Amino acid sequence: MAFEPEVFRSKIISDIVIFKPSINHDSRGTIFTSYNKKIYDSYLPNNIVFNHDKFAESKQNVLRGLHGDIKTWKLVTCIYGEIFQVAVDLRKGSSTYMKWDSWIINSNNQIEILIPPNFVNGYYVMSKVAVFHYKLAYKGDYIDTKEQIVIKWNDPALGIKWPCTNPVLQSRDK
């Protein structure tokens, strides 16, 4: 039984890497590998390693983001429920500057999205509850909330086609 993921690139922003794990289903349930250092770290620059993981449980109609920073690589997925995930390129001078891509992530596909620094990302919860997982890689100290880049979720300059019009938001996302 192979547990290596299929690896793809975003069709819109080629610097975003998508991992689709091999999921084994049997009478007991499912099993898959969410991280293999040898495979995943090969997509990070030299001397950058995954430092810590975070989980966020959110209720239906919650939208978290768009957040990011200048140095953190994020490997994101939804381990329970279903989300609409978005990543936006904020690298000035990039041919994909201000472009975005989106994915539906759920327990059927378990895809993981590797988002580079100088991107913002966010997600909208489509199921009753969702558990979002992100694995963070960076040098030095973590850039926390006060130092992050925040863009309004429905900024007309981006034109993101969210599957909602009136999500539940945290104050900094309004």
C-alpha cells in the first residue's frame, strides 16, 4: 500500500504546490499520510523547516482570513468537515501578483496546499463544523497576528468568488 501523495501545481499560480494524499479506505475506515519530511521538505527553500502546527475549529458560515506574512510557508488542509480555501499572491513584481486560486477541501480529497511567504490565505466553512490544520515553516521567530498582512475578505480589487455573501467574521477581517 503506497502512501506517497500525488503532487500538483496550481494552474493559476505555479508557486503553490498541491499534495493529494493516497487515502486507503477499508471496513475500519480510512488512513492516509499527512506529512512525510523527505517529500514535503523538498518543496521548501534550504534551511527552512516546519516549526509548529496549529488547528482551528470553526462553525458553518465562518470565514477566516485573508492573512499572511513575509516569511512563513504554510501547509494547509481541512481534516474534518469541508472548506473553501483561497490563496492570493501578494509578491510585487510577480507575474501572478494579486491573482488567487481556490480549492474545496474535505474528507473525501484531504488535499494539502503549500502556500509560500508573501501570500495571504483564508477559508470559508461550508459544513456544520470544520477543523483546519496548518503546518508552519519559517526561520527565526513566528510572525503572529499583530505583524501579519490582512486583506479584507471581499476586497473588490481581488474579485474572489466566495460561496457566501454574509459570513461570520472576526473583527480584524471586517
